[in-house]
Amino acid sequence: MNATNAPDAAVLLFAGRSLPRPLRGLTTVPVSDDAAEAVTAAIEHFHRLVVVGDDADLARVLTRLLRSDRLDVELGYAPLRRTPATRAYRLPAGWWAARRARHGTAGPVPLIRDDAGTALAGAGRWLPVDGAETLRGEGIVDDAALFDGDVAEVLIEPIGAAPGLRAGVPGRRRRVRRWVTGRAAQLGTTGALVVRDGVYGTRTVKRSTFYRHVDDWLLVR
């Protein structure tokens, strides 16, 4: 679908963001801290939503679509600067992102989520807890070993295509030398903190899984 001047496209403008010039003329829906109500109302009236915010905001919208069983809604993304999600999905940022989100074509891409029912837009992390320097446990991606023992952290990213995600253990300079790709990344540990798109979890977990959802989402690009 091409959303140029379409009445069924709207902008989800998250708090503190300015409306990019290429999106002027579209219906604008201001979104406060609670995105659920705004997104729920918007998906009843609009076939395409353009998220003006950051990766955490995009993930909040994706999570709402997932839980509402409305992955048929097209999503455009217009962040001010490049993010893990723009890199994962090869998207522009700034003015060009807004223009692409309005005029681009939607296509299916794998939806990465976790076992708590939360979507992942750009990057997830497994971190140590309680001031520990390392995370102890075992990580696998599908049937391949990711690590077994102690690591500083684990990084999980969508890859925008099949099989769905990749995971790796960053080194001293936070660079991952070996990525393992697959449909699911699983962790068993003595205790870890889950970070989703920069948002820290509120409790310690002993198991965590990020995996490709059975249905894709529709990304405009």
C-alpha cells in the first residue's frame, strides 16, 4: 500500500518529539507514557502508523499490535538519529526516515519477541545482577552453543530477515566477534537482568528467551 495523502495513515508522536516536515498533513496522535491506549485507538481507524520516537517507543507499539492480534497494521519508523533498529532493518533516520515512512511500501519482516510477550525492535541484552561483573549460565541459539560459563553480557538483535535474530557475546570494546543466527536465543542462568531496547527489566530471571514470532510484522521502507 502507498500511504501518500492516504486518510488511513496517522503519526504516533511520542512525548518530547517534534513532527517532521514530511509528515505534516497526516493525522497526529500524541502519545504519553502509556502507549497502549493511544495505539489501541489508532489501530481502529488507521491502516498505517508512523512512529516518531526511539526504539523503545517502536517496541511499545509493536508489543501492542502483537497483543491485540493486529499485525496487519503497517508501521513506519521515523527516529531523529540512527538506532539499533535502523541498522537492523536498514532504515534511514531524520528527514529521510519520515519521508520513507510516509511514501514507502510495507513488507513483512520477522517479529522478534520474548517469553514475556514483549516485542524487540532493535537490541536486547542479558546482564549480570546485584553488582556482579559477570553473568553465569549457558546460552544457545537454536541448537548452537553461544556460551557456557561466565560472560560480561549477551547481546541479541533482530536481523530483519530469516531466520530472525542473532546473538553474541561482546568483548572488551563491546564488539561481538562471533554472531550466532537463528530463530531463538535462550538463556539459563543463576540470575540475569533483561534489557529490551534500553528499558531495564524490574526483576531477576533465571531463564529468558527471545524468539521469532509465528507471524511477521509489516514494516514500511
